[in-house]
Amino acid sequence: MQQTARAGRAPIPPYRFLTEVLKGQGQVTFMPSAVTGLFFAAALFAAGWEYGLYGLLGTAVGTATARLLGVDRGRVEAGLEGFNACLVSTGCAVFLGADRISSVLLAIGGAVVVTVVTGALTHVLASWNLPTFTLPFCLVASATTMAAPGFHRVWEGAAGTAALTRPATGATSLSWTQLWHAFFADIGQIFFMPQWYVGLLFLLGIFAASRSAGLAACLGSVVGIGTAWALGSPADGIAQGLMGYNAVLTAMAVYGVFIVADRWSFGYAVVAAATATALTDAVTSFFAPSGGHTFTWPFVLTSLVFVAAVPAFPRLRRT
């Protein structure tokens, strides 16, 4: 990777750094758009002012760390060094408690560490011409949440979250209210937010940057809901968006972002989104005994496989 930062360079204007931070938030859904980042920031503040602050804090720290380490200017300006840090920081607020100073410190530290992890994975995966997706976030967030119960100053709960998996229980039939809530919650849960209106703001932010990307997000949500229902997932989990958010990210990645959007990649994206949905329960069961969370592991694993397989299929083309 070419190093572009040099000693003695004048500090960047605040507005440019703010733009990079907003683009970093937009890059959570592959959108290098400051407008999308504004929508995302508004959505997080709508869920809770603390989540909005944590999101901006993490993205800013990750972006600043990348700049200080001399990461390629193009990556920083496109927001590619901020989105994993945004998710790590927001995850600290959601899973460890937003009102604790330890969570703030972990959010800052995690944003720094995930920037280093991003650099390592970018270098390794470049050999196969593959993106990192949110793999850096998944690694750092999983390590953090699984280790948290072992530290008194980090964990507030009386007991850890480790649990053995159990068969699914509860009704599987979806009401109309649950159905449309699920459609928007699938998008909100990318940032761990189950509120339908938060998901709506996120979706509007995606459409503001790209209509085709917005339609791909809608496709992923529909496929996620349909697959989860067909497999018999409990309706409550579907309505909260827990079964569909990985499908949303996967559909966007496969249909238009990393693979050229056409009729062949459309079908490919449907299969990939369904796969990510089915894999969600597998990942949840895998991490449950250690107290870990699903995060976006299903999206990362599915997308890496489906994107890596493209050279084997002449009807598909990488962007």
C-alpha cells in the first residue's frame, strides 16, 4: 500500500475530516456518500442520542487513526477506514452499556485496534482481490464481547451471556404488522437497531446515494424475511430484524457493489441472501456457548465465498 502522509503536511480542514467521517458511516452499506452518512447519523440519534454519539466517535477515531498511520489517502477520503470503527463503537454502546465510562474507553480503543486489523486483512485479502467487508469489526467485536464478562470494570451484568442452544420456540406465522416492521428492521439491525423508523431512515440514506443500491437492500430484506419464514423461524425474531440484516448486506454486496448488476447476478444475489439468512442461526449457535454474538459474520462468510467464486462463472463479472 502506498504511503501518502508525510511529516510537515498541513492539517486537513475540519469540513474535509467531517466529510470523511460521514462517508465512513455511509460505507457500512458500501455507500461513499456524506449525504448517506448524515441519514445514518440521524437514524442513530433517532434510536438514542448516545448511539448517535458513539457512532460518530468511533468513525472519527478510526478515520483519524488511519490518517495518522499514513493509510492511502484515497481509502481514507472514501470512508473505507471508518465503517468498521463505527460498528465497533456502536456495538460497545449496545452490548456493554452506553452510560459507562469503560464502554467509551473501549469504543475508542476498539476503533484504533480495528483500524490496524483492517490494514492487516486488506493486505492479506488483496492477494485474492477480495474486500475485507466487515470482517475486522466481527473479529474485534467478538473478542470484546466474549471477554467482557471476565472484567469487573467492563461488565455490568450479574451473569455472562454464554448459553447452550435450544430448539426454536414461538409462533411462526407473521402478522401484517410484523411483516412490515421486519422489512425496515432488517436494515436497522445492521447497526443493531430494531426500530422500524430507524431502519426507514437508513434505507432513505441508501436511496439518497444510489437507487439501485436501495433496491438491492429491499431485495435482501424480502429474501431474508421469506427464507426465515419458509424455514420456520419464530415470528418475533423475524419482526425484530434478527434474521434479515445479513441478507440485506449480502444482496447489496453481490448485486451491484462487487458484482456487476444484471439478470444473472440478480439470481446469484437471491441465493446468496438466502444462504446468509440460513447461516445466521448456525453462527448464532456457534457463538452461544462462548457468549458471543452473531454480528455480521453470516454476511462476511457468505459474501467472501460468493464473490471469490465469480471467476469460476463466466456469466458473472466483478465490478
